[in-house]
Amino acid sequence: MKGLLFKDFLLIRRQGKTLLYLLVFYVIFFFVLARSSDKPADSGTVAGVVSTIAVILEYVLILNTLAYDENSKWNRYALSLPVGRNGIVGA
């Protein structure tokens, strides 16, 4: 289990940098859009949009780690091991 968590943290760190750049891009994009509109956006709207984008990007990060496990066929490998499912989780 420690190895699985370590693998997931490594994936999150590698993908997190890319998602951080995306977050910065979306925040800058939103500020440019808000400045160019006729009426300026208030701070509540800005905070709402930024937090929504951050939550969506975190959700994408979690889905990417799950998709990585699915693409590597981890379930098939885990079922072929001589230990049960509880043993894999408890390791």
C-alpha cells in the first residue's frame, strides 16, 4: 500500500506542475476577460471562478491517476498475485 501511495504522489507531483500552469493561465485569462468587459467583476466573482477552476483541476488530477492505473492494467496484475485483496490493501 505504501508503494501504491508513493506512486500516486509521484504522479500527482509530475502532473501537478502542468495543472498549476493551467490554473495560472485560467486565472490570467479570467482577469483579462473581466477587465475587458463593460462592468468590472467584483472580488466575490473572481474568488468564485478561481476556486471553481482549482477544484476542477484537482478533480482532473485524481482522474488522471486513476486512468494511469487502468491503462497499466493494475487490477489484472493484482488479481494474479498470491495474496487476497485485503492483503494487497493492507500491505
